[in-house]
Amino acid sequence: MKKQLLSLGAGALVIALLAALLYLPFLHNVILFDDHVVFAKKALADFVQTPFSFRPRTFPYFTLAEIQLAFGGVEANRIVNLILHVLCAWMLFVLLEALLRQALQSPAQAPAYSATQSSEQSPAQLPMQARIVAFIGALWFVLNPVAVYGAGYLAQRTILFATLFSLLSLWYYRRAFAENRTADIVVAALFFSAAVFSKEHAIMLPAAVVMLTTLYVADLRSSAKRIGLYLLLCIPAAVIALYAARNTVGSVYEPAFDAISGQIRGIPLFEQPRGPWMVSSLLQAGFFFDYFSYWIVPTVQSMSLDMRIDFTRLWNSSLLFPKAILFIASPVAGLYLLRRRGLAALFGCGLLYCWLLYLTELVSVRIQEPFVLYRSYLWAPGYIMMLVALGCALPRRWIVGGAIPILALFFALSHDRLASLRSEYSAWNDAALKLESETVPGADRIYYNRGLRYLKAKKFNEAYDDFSRAAALRPAAHYFYHRGVVHYWLNEFVKAEDDFNRAFALNKKDGAIQFARGLAFERRGCVGRARLAYSTSATLGFPTAKVRIDLIDKNAGKAEKKSLAEPASCTS
């Protein structure tokens, strides 16, 4: 026992050390994307007041707010994310070792295992085999480039907590059967509740956890009471989480759905009443295997913060329906493997774990963000279970010899992904470079955000190009507005006015647009028209406009307020 604890401690130390070497150089990475919403002052003030509630995500957001307000910078929160990531990997390590030991000790596994091992490896070495393979699986998880989008993205602390609590629920459920401890069933259910209140997407965890029973019990009927107790104790939290997410089930909930759906062409089903959900579900069924491939063979050439999907190309792909059928058949294969016992059953557990947790991706309409890597962090432990089940059947020297260069490559690839998140420009430029085409639906958001970074850096030509690309894909007020700002800085005031006019035609409630028009008119000497634009801006609630009106009135004099002399060009 002491030797086992020492090895587990050493494994935890190595996992933590490698993760620290990878992530600590990037503690100063800026906040990105949804981080801006979570770290807004009002949001932080709201989050810090509520440590716990029956609304999912409350506790993870509370920890973000508490730490941010206590330390004032993102570095402390990044350290907490790193700690959570390491804890997930360590928990996966100890869980995998226990599951592998159980699988290798199965009578059904012994002949098959012996046939694949060298004559020097005796059954007494099975624990060491399980430990080595489990350790490699944990490193595969902690160093994986895909994990960067969960651990390195502060707003996704919800997923880190949900994954950690899910693994703890698995551990205690497993121990209840391995050591005949019924009390652990209660603890396992409590950790499920913590998981689903961290992220409602963990709602299918109880069904996935129950699958582990087959590794420890030959006849499930003999354990029906324990299984039923676990499921019964999970029901209250599951019902609350389902109620909280009721508006997202089978419906359109994404705020930019209309913006993206307007760019989708060539899919007749999409235009039907339930078409968006059916199209989304079919595509998501295929994405299940794409997420798996990214975790097993990470392809950073296509990874980014904002991965856009060519819906029409995928819909017309010959792989669409075969992948959907294969997805539907996956639980059948998983259940069949459970009956085989041993490593085959562990592989089946992993398949069913990720498949069941993935089902939440199909119940909502996902068009705005159809493929997001950080979501897969939650069900990735299932992928790792499948991987170690296959790996454990191989000779040890093959496993170790192959894992070392692969994990070294993972470290380098993850470093590349973390570097891409160093600044807002690097993140959005990376996303733009990874687009499969300039016209893919949703690309306008990427070009717009990169354009803002160019504008801030006073790279006006580059900013103009990006805003123009965005506007060509989807005419939106803020695209024309910022292109007008570029013209303004280039002293192209007539062109600026034209873009501001287009922007205001699309959003007549934005006082900032009229204020910008006023500035452009002033620079042309069109003071009367500038004052009129400022007046409209002030009426729309833009406070700075009143200051400009007062300044114009002061310079022109009260007597000339209604008939200000303007150049002839102002009438053109």
C-alpha cells in the first residue's frame, strides 16, 4: 500500500510539474471572447455575492469573481485553472489505474492479455502495467492541445469543475462496488450534483457512471438496489439543471443565430419549421468523431479559438449520413463490449461515457458555435478510457517507447496553442488563418474582431480590409461603423460619412454612430450638419454629444445658431 501511494504521489508530481512548465509561461495571456462578459465589473459584482444557488455555474463564476476582486489580475485565476486542470488529470490517473487493474484481473481478460505479453511479464506485473498505462493516459489528457481551450480559457472554469466533480463521482461509485461501501454511493451522487451545478451539460453523467458496474459485477440484478439508489439520489439535481436549461432544449437560443443562419445556403431542410434543429443534430452526430480525432491525433493546423464550419459542404458530404448512423450505432457497440468483460468492457465504458455526455450537443440548435473544442473537455475522459484500454493490450516497451515522443510532441503543440491565445490579435489572427474559406458562415465575426485589433494598432489598411470582408459576408451596423472610423482616421471624411450612414440605416438606435457622423462633418467644416448629428446622438442617449453641441454653440455664437455658414461641399 505504501509503495502504491508513493507511486501515485510521484505520478501526481510529474503531472503537476509538466503542466506547470507548459502553462506558467502564459499566465499573462489576456482575457478573450466570453471572458470579457464574465470579467465585466457588473458581472463580477453579481457573481461574488452568490457562492451557491440552484442555478448552474454559480459556484465556478463565484470563484472567478472572488479571486479577481482579491488579486486584481488574471494571473491568479489562471493559476487556479491550472490547479483544476492538474487535479482532473491526477483524478483521471488514479481512476484509470483502478479500472485497468480490475479489467486486467477479469477471468475473460487473462488469456488475451497473456497472448500479447512477453514471457518475462507475469500476472504479478499487472498492477505495474495498469499504472504505467494509466499514467500515460493522464499525461495524454493534461498535455493535449485540445485541453488548452478548456484550461487556458478562464470562462470555462465551469467545465473544469464539472469534469473534476464527474471524475470524483466515477471514483466513489467505482469504490462502492470494489470495496462494498454503500456509503460511497451517496458521495458519488453528491459529486454528480456538484458537477451538474457547475455545468448543466453534465446532466447525463449518472447514465454514464452506471456503466462502470459491469466491470465489478457479473449480474447487474444483484446490484440493482445500489444502482437505483445512485440514480434516485441524482434525480433532484438533474431535474433542477434540466429546468434551468429548459429554454435551450430543442430550440434556438444562440443570440447570433439569425446572423449565421442568413449565411447558410443550399440546405432545403434548414428552411423547414424544425429544420435548424434537424440539421444541427445530424451535423453534431458526425462531430462526435471529429472531437475524438482531435483528442487522439491533435491537428493544430485547423484548431483555433473560433472554428467555423462550412455547413453546405458538410451537408453535401458523402460522410454525413454514415457518420450519423455510426453515432447511433455507437451505444449498441458499447453495450456489446460491456458483455465481453476485461479491457473490451473498459473500452465500452469509455465509449458509452463520452457518447452519453455528448448527447447534450444534440438537444439544442447549434448554429452560431457548432464546433467548439473546449466543450469536449467534459467527455474527453471517455476518450482516454478507450485509449488506455487499447494501449494496455500492447507490450509495455511498445507503450512507453511510443508514448515518449508523442507526449513531447503534445507539449510542443500545446505550447503553440497557448501562444496563439497570448493576445487578442494573435487569437483572432490565428482563427482567420485557419478558415477553410473567406466566405464560410461566421467568418465575419473573426474578421471583425481581428479588424478591431488592427484598428487599435493603427494598421488602418489591414483594418479596412477586415471590416470590408465582414461587411461583405453580412451587412451589420458595427462593421460599417468601424470601417467609417478607419476612413475618419485616414482623413477620408466623405467615405466615413457614407459608412456611418449605412451603419445608422441598419441600427437607428445607436447614438455613437450619429456622434461619429458629427465628428466627420465637423472635420469637413459642415458645422450645421455636425450639430444636427450631435443633436440626434444626444436624443439617442449618447452623453458626449451634448458637450460637442455646447462647443459648437459657443464658437458660433447664439445669433448664428440657426444659420451657420458652411462650405459648398457640405451640400454634396
